[in-house]
Amino acid sequence: MSNEKPLNYFGLRQALLAIERGECSALDIIERCFDRIDAREAQVGAWQHRLGRDAYLQQYDQHQAFYRQSPLQGLPLGIKDIIDTAEMPTEMGSPIHRGRQPVDDASCVALLKAAGGILLGKTVTTEFAYFKPGKTANPRDLQRTPGGSSSGSAAAVADAMVPIALGSQTAASVIRPAAYCGAVGYVGSRGEFSLRGVQPLAQSLDSLGLMARRVEDIELVRALLLRQSQPLQLADARKPKRVLICPGERIGDTDPAMQTAIERVGTLLEAQGVATVLFDDEVLLKRLVEHHQVIMAYEVARNLVHESQHLDALSEPLRELIGLGLATERDLYLGSLRAAADTCTALWARYTEVDAILAPAAPGVAPLGRGKTGAPHMSRPWQAMGLPVVSLPGLVDEQALPLGIQLIGRPHSDSDLLSTARWLEGCIAERD
């Protein structure tokens, strides 16, 4: 028994099954999560606002009958601090909105609370989910960035403070921090989830994202967010027949360790009898990176209108982005929107028999230093096309730092993509 990890390391589904079997109680898991926060939060800095242990336990005790009958059993949730919550401020990583208190919960928060989750706290975000980092450190190496903008959500999950957390992605804000911290990250197909109460950055690109330590937990929370009738049901893992391998250099700068990691996963797939196809277009995805940047700048400049009136309170990168967006002609913006849609159609028409795309989730491991959040280009093409994406941990470099990979699926193929990701997750675990 001494080799078993503490209860706070349980995945969400694993924890719920253990509670159902009587192996532990929800309170046992909650207490261990708070023990972890007490031990690590001063170093990791994942939380912007949170309940104390006594307040959490009081809330659980007052509604114990409800939680014991609920799908999530009163287990803790982390919510990125650009997502509205009636219980806690939503400040978006900016002094402009310090103390801002929403009147109600975002739809995603309301759904998870109705399913029996308890809001433990708001996790740190970069300024308006863009580039200026907050206080969070990477739990795998405190001298490195956790990535952004869902910095606190990735760190809290990866460090076993909570089993699940919500984030958001406009460029690489879920997939990159999940990759850097060693968590599972998921971004749904464009429009998959309600964004009511999620503060917008660029409406053509914004997506809700989920962080967990296992793919099966992403599937569970997704089912709750979609109000499916049997959220605890788990489909069989889905072995793909054919996977398109996209080397990092097809998108942008890539570290040698990440190139090696993608090659290793390609070899693993082939050893499992999965056919692989090499994506050989040298310019298509790089052009999409540029189109994504145009769309994002144009829309940010028209969303952050109130904030633009407080330029002294904005970071230089965000001021520059707003200025670039204001200088962008509408025809150029519309052309980039059309290019993203046309590329998506052409890509899947070309690779009709491919079940998923394999690509780097980030250029490499998390960079040293916490003044920046790392380069986002590995996610920009897929985000521009509105595709579902899952990042998987399990691979590491020579220093044992996480090297995240991502699987990308067809539009609205989220269920199939997640079951494929769970299959690959098992293969990677078996390899180790």
C-alpha cells in the first residue's frame, strides 16, 4: 500500500468509482486536495481566488444529501478566471477588472455545479487570455513557464490539486499549457459548448477547453456539459486505421526533442498496425498561422473596447495587438476567415481515409523563465479551422520534462477523437 499515490492523484472517474465501491469517501479526496494545495500553492501559484478548507467543507456538509446523489459527488473544480462565477470575482488577469463580481455563473459552470461539482476556486489566467503571464509556475519545474493563457488550470490539474479544471483557447491557451505541465487538454469543435459567460477575446476563434489527467475524465465532463442522459457511460477505446503525421516544421520552429517525440509516436502507431501518412505540404499550415493572427487581431480590437480606454493598464503586447487589429482592413480579415474555412474543407477532402492528425502540441518543452508563456504557433492552424483537439502527456525529454503531442479530428468528430485519444494514451502508458 505504501507505493500507492495519495487520493488527490486519482482521476475524476477513478475517484467516483472508488467512492461508489466504498474504498474512500468524497471527503477523503477533498481533504487530500486541500493538503496538496497547502503544501504547494505558495510555490506553484495556480489560484487567483479560492475557498478555504473550512468554507468548502461547510458547503459540502450543508448540501451533503444532494452531493451524495450527484454525478460529481461534491468533488472540486478549478475555473479559469475569464469564466464568470457568481460566488467569486472574475478579473481576467487585469487590474482594470479588479473586484469585478458577475451576477451569475457561466453556463459551463452552472452545468458542472448542477452535476454536483463544487467550485474550489478561480485559476490564474494571463491578461485577458493573451500573452502577459500571471504568477503561476510550472509544477514540473518551478523555473519554467506553465504556458498560457490557462496557466492556473493546467498547473492545478497537473499538480494534483484538483482532478479537473476549465480553461479557454483562442490560439493555444489550453493545449500548450497542458503540454508544458504534463496534463491532458481538450478543445472542442468550434461551437461544441456554450460560451455564455465566458469573456470573449476573438469570437471566431474562442473555444471552451478542459484539463484533466486522463482522457476518460475529459469524456465525462464533456458529457455533462452537453447534458447527455448517461454521462458516466464510457465508449470503447477506438483504434484508428490511418493517422496523418504532421511534423512540427510544417507549422513552424520545432525543437529536435519534439521532432523525435513525434517520430516515436509514429513508430508506435505503426507497431500497433495503424497506417501512417506523412503530411508533406510545406506552406499550407504556415499560411493558416498567419490567417489566425489576422483574425485574432481584428476581433480583439473590437472586443476589448472598454479596455482600450485604459491603455496605461494594458501590457505592451496587448496594446500592440489592438493597434494591429485597428489597422487591419476588413477585406483582409474576411479573406482570412474564408481561407480558414476553405483550407479545412480541402484538407479533409484530400485525406478522406484519415481518422486523426498527429502533431506537436508545442514547439518543445516549457521554456525556462516565467516572463513569457511560450510560442503558440503549433495550435494556430487547428484553432483557425475550428477543429477538435486533444493533447496527450506521457513523453519526456532527457531531463524528464513533458513533451506534449496532440491529436486533431474532423469538425464535430469529438466523440471519436476522444476515444481514439484514450486508445493512444493507453499505448503510450504501456510503452513506458
